[in-house]
Amino acid sequence: MSKATNIKVVCHSANLKLFVKQYELDTDELTKEKAQRLCTYIGKSFRIAAVPYMQNDQVKGILTECHDRIPRKEFEVDNWVIELKPLNTNVALAFSEPNQAQLIADLYKKALLLNFASKENFWRLDSPRIFYEQVPFLKNDFLSGSEHVADIEAYRKYEIAEVLLENEGLGIAINVGTAFFTSMTVDDYFSSKMTNRFYTLSGRYGENKGTLYYEGPNGRVKCYFTKYMGDVTLATTRKLKIDGVTYQHAWDYYQNKYPGFEVKQNDRVAMVSFPGAEDSAPVPVPANRLYLRVTNEALDYDMSQVDKIDPALRDELLTKLWSELGGKPFGAHFASVKPGFFAPKPENCGTLAMPGLRFGDNVLLPAPAAQTIRHYKDHFRNRKKMLEQCGCFYVPPGMARDIHFQFTQSVDPKVMEKLSDDVCEKIAKLTGIKVQALVDHYTSLEQATIDLKKNYRKPGMAVFTFDNDESANYYLIRHGLPDWKVKRLTEQELRRKYRGYSAFKDGRNTNGERNWNAYVELITYDVLEQLGCLPYVPDIKLKYDMHLMIDVSSRHTHLALSLLIFGQQMSVPNSTTQVKRKTDPKQQETINPVFLRKYFKELFQLHKDTIKANNLRSLLILRDGKDCDREFNAVQEAITELKNEGIFPQTFRFDFVEYRKSTLKEVRIWEKENGEIHNALEGSWFSIDRATVVLATTGQGTLHQGTASPLLIKNKYTKANLQHVLQDIFVTSQMNYASPGVAQRLTYCAKRADDELQDKAGQEVQRIK
């Protein structure tokens, strides 16, 4: 059994060289962004790969592949004229030179993207490195009245990234995915009275916008749906002012700006906003040129499974793709790729040891006896069995004995009784504590929160059903019950599960009871975790006494610090997560170092007694991001101050690594065994270089569909033992209390941070632009 990847290695390995042309740029206020846009223009206009090159953080010019195809010397970028001044001699870049390897990689990637763009069987939407096949590989329909309407199409999607493999050379990773779009236009849905279908497919509830693509005069571009304008046509819109020019209506704009664009003055319009202009007023475009990007949550079960591509199919699709790209996929001036896909050498890959687990009464579930698929599958199956037999490892003595169930008025009393009884019965079985269900209907969320606070002075645990997932509902509950533990359910999902259960009792659905029980289990596990219960703990001592995850929300409005404490002398771990509003949301992923230092110190000052009582001496810090030098310095200063304050001992040690959940997500790892390709086992890893590792925490043991999505761990700030870091990450990834029978992709504190940030995002009511 050997590990393999989806990475193609460019010929000549680490000895790769590339001859390039150098150009100086003559313009005012030259920036890297301006040079990058010039390179993009050169690529589109002349199909020449070009990238900026820097010296001392200043743009010095651009590099291009060797060519004789740029007929002009002057280009206009952002209203500035840039003059190209070619230098007389070509330059040979060497991959073995550290300051030249990334330039070579960038040029190869640009050349490959230009090859994709030149082919008629691919199209692009928003990202320059993501392409879609021109023809959908699957179509789906739904029942509208008595008529079947085909309206969803599935397309293969390819994402491209470069990978610098130490001692191996330049790698190119292409990830295969699936994207779903409607075959019907926005106008089709609204004019055919299928508005509800449109909103269902878009996942658009209240303030959330549906994502569309606009088949406009400049090709397909992404935009966001705001409103369908009914009988308003291109010729009857209000006046428009675009780039300083006033047009009488949208039809006037298209006639003057894009006279060849095939639209009609009577075409109905929809209002949309475009990326980068969300704060501007929406603009009218022809609704018959808008297609919806369908969210996976809106798909039926069969359609939702087609994006789960297993390693064997992934290998087959990528082999076919590289064949279609030809023998010179990067162009005539570039090297080709080696046969097959990159397989790491045995000394640069491996599989981490799976820990045993302790359940109730300290009963041990041993680690798998061998690193085989059969042993791993048995181990994961036995986790749930052991939990059912032994109960939770730890139950807080003061755990709440009352669970409040709040249902919308339309939920049938039989459903209310069944769910509340089953959840409370399951909690009692796993904790040994009898809990009481306090069940009620509500007509208004705001009134429900007022009544709970009024009738129960001590914050408790509440399970709420909503009629939809609008974030306004989250906000009302969190605002009304800030100190309560809350589990949220959608009424639609509850009804669907109960219908299946009822059909099972009537003999019409053999899986109905099993699906209902699984639904109850997931709710119970979530409630138990919020109540502070631990179903099990790893039967192994961590290399670090504490783990801290630092993460930023997807909208860059908040940051989370999630701490796990599990020292050598501790039998029960404890954890806490703090979410703070970011002071610099425009800085996106980065965190203001002054505030990070402050929050870091405050967090550990809260736990000073635990740190001293358990003689805690080490900390692993995981940061979801890259280039975090300023943040590392802030943490280093905070730790020095905590040592001086006596909170940390003078011998305290820490390591700071980048824990990237989405960076380099194009890379995949799998295994080949006796000619068959399948997912690697949980804990499989391989090195990109001596400081960077790709780690798959999920795998063949529990993945029944799709390919494991690995993490990237980069150690460039401290002299960490990378194997110790990987082992701790993998061990704490087993603490999957929300679903004990399967592997978890994120480490425990990373999952807690992720959940809290998503919860915070759900509380914020987003205004429709």
C-alpha cells in the first residue's frame, strides 16, 4: 500500500530552469496590483504568461515567457499609461534558487490557466484559477404540478494551484469538484410562477442573497440577486449613470455600449449587484441572461451526492484532463509534466497512530490493532457502541436537569412529544441523570425569550424550532437569551424526519425509524456538548498541555480564541472559547497585534489557577492563516509578560504553527493498493518541504463517499517538533462529540472556534443592499 496524490510534477524536477524576458515599467505610482492587472491584460490579449517581479518589496517590472508577440509598448491600466521597456537579454530562472522558485511556479501556473482559457470546452466565472466544463455531466428535474421540469445541471469544476515540492521540483495540483447551476433563467422562474422554487434553490431566506451568473456582453460573470422587477423592461427602467455617462434606460446603455449584445428592449429585468460593488445601488440587467448557482443544501439527496468524488474517479478524471491539455500543457516555451501523479517517498509520508478512548466508568476502547481499513472501520463502529453501553466519560455534577423545548405553533403536538421524550431519554441513558422536558409552543420568538427569562431566573438549555434559517431568528434568541445554551432546529427538517418515522410505522419506509433515531442522536450529542459533558477522552497524554486556536470569521468581523487544557496531571480536559469583534475588518484575515496581545493575556489570566494547580508548562498555538509574523510577535510578547506576572512558569515553552483549513485545498492524498485506489487512512500525511505537511484527519475508516479534504500545517515561527504537532492535532481531532462514530476534520479547539464564529455570524442580521 503506497500513498499517492493529485499533483503532477513538472519535468526536470529540482533542476528545472526557465528562460524569461524582463521588462521595466515606466509609469507613475507603480504598485504590485497595477503590475498584476497589466500581466492579466497581456495574458488575455496576447496569450503570454506574465508576472510581476519584486526587489526589496518594490515592483521592478514584469517577467514573461520568451516570445515575440507583444506588438504594443504602451498600455492603459486604471487610467494610468504604463510603458513596457524590454531589457536586451533573456534571463534564466532556476528552481533551485529560493528567490526564483516562486516566480517560475507563478509563470507555469499562468501558462496553464491560459491554456485552459483557450479551449472551447471550458469556461470561467469569477476566479482566474477555477474552470468549468462547458457541457454538464448530469441534469436533474423536479415536479411542478403534474409536469416534470428539468432545471438543475451539474458541471465538473477544476481548481488549479502550484506546489513547491522540496527536492522534487514544481508540482501542479488540480482539484476536481462539482458546481450546480440552473438551466432556467431568473425570468423563467418568475414568469412561470415558480418563484418558490427559485428561492428554495438559492437558499435565499430574507436577507441572504442568491448567487447568479450573468451571461453578459463580456462573458459570464458572478453577481448577486436583489429583486425581480416584474413588468419593468430594459426600455422602461429609470435613467442610469455609469462611468460618468447618463443613459435614458438600460436599453439605451446596451445599444450604445454593447450594440452587438443580443438583447431586446422588451426583455424583463432583475436588479443585481456585482462583486466589489455590493455597497453600490443594484443595477438592472436582462433577467433572461441570469442563471442561479444552486446551493448543495437545496439539492435532493441523489443530486447532492454527485459532488462526492471518490479517489478512483478523481484519478480517472484528472488523467483524462491532463491528456486533453496535450503534451505541452504550459505552452511551447515550458517543460512538460512527468507521467503519472506524485507519490511521496516513504520517508516523507506516513500514518499517525490512532489513540484509544476512555468512556464512562473509565472503560477503554483500545486503539485499532493494526493500520488497516478493517481495523479502523471496526474502531469507529465501536465508538458509538461503547458510548451506548458505558455512557459519557464525564458529566458535570451541576448539569441542568430541565431541557426547554420551544416549538412553532404549526408543529403537531405528537411531534413535539416524540422529539422531546426521545431526546431526554437519550440524555438520561448517556449521563445517568434523569432530565425533564419542558415543552411549549410559541407565537413570537421575542415573546418566547421574554417568557423563559421571566419564568426561569437561572439560564438553562433550550431547543428551539424555527420555520426557516433566517439569521434574524438567531439574533432574536441570542439577544433575548445571551447566557442560555441553545440548540436550533428547522421546522422543515423536523417534519421531514417525523414523516419518515410515521411512514416506517405504516410499513411504507423501511429506513424511517433509523433516520429518526439518527436525527435524535445528533440533537442529543449537541445538547450534551453544550451541557459540558464529555462522551469520551483520548487515552494518551498530549505533547502540549494546552492548545489554542486563533481564527477569524469568514466576513472578517470577529476573531475567536479557543483554548483546550489537558495537562499531564489532568484526567478531565476543560475548554473555553472567546469571540471578540475585530477592530480592523478591512484587514480581512489579519488581526491587530495590539488587541491580540490583550485578548491573549486576558484569556490565560482567567485560567491562572488551573495553570498553577496542574503545573501546565507548554502551549501549541494554531493559527488559521498565513504570513502571521506580526501576530506571532504579539503572542511572544504576551507570553513573556505572563511569565513575568507569574502566570506561566519561567520554563514555559510554546510553538506557533499555521493551521490552514482552506489554503492549498486543491491538494488531495489517497492510497494505492493492489491496483485499487481509495482514501488514505485517518491520520495520513506527507511532507511538501521540511516545514510544511499535508495532513488528512478523515479517511477510509469512515468516509463512504468522496475524497478526504486535508489540512496544511506550516511550521515557520518556532523550532517545533512537527511530528509532535501533527500527533496532537490528530489526537484532538478524535474528540468529535457532535458525531462520535465518524472522524472529524478539524481539531477540537478549531471546531469549537469554527462553531462559535458561525454562531456569531448567524446572530448578525445582514442588511439587503
